[in-house]
Amino acid sequence: MDSKAESKLTSLVTITSYYLQNFETDLVHEMAANVQAEEEVLYIVVKNSAGKVDYGEVAEGVNFRTFEKNIPSEDGDLGSIEIALDTSRL
């Protein structure tokens, strides 16, 4: 995995795990919107443990790579985060 994507995903997973475990869903929405505003991000979605998108929206484009990482908790995975980065900006 690309080191920039790995670093970004690790940070996002940590933050999202905390928010979800504390039922701070408004903060998950805010975090996703802030990340979406970054130039190299095509989209970011937070999926639940069943794989359904709960936050964000998948977008289509060209010249991008997607990266996904599980959101762990003590009780098992809460879901995952998927982020698509524009490869022309990496």
C-alpha cells in the first residue's frame, strides 16, 4: 500500500473507531466531509460491518487507486474505511 495512503488510513481508522464507539456519528460525517475536501481525495466512505456504506458516497473517476482498512474495536471490526486517491496528485 502507498505510504501516504497507509498513513492517512491509519489516522482515519483511529479517529473513526473512537467516534463510532462513542456514538459520535455527527463527527464521523464531519470527518468524512473534511477529508473529502482534500485535493487528492476522490472519495471517502465508511462502511458498516456488513459492508454497507454508512457515511460518504462512492464516486467514479479515472486515475485513482482505492485503499481500504478495517475499523477495529474490542468487540470486533466496526466496519471499514475506503478512500480513493487521485494518482495524478500523489
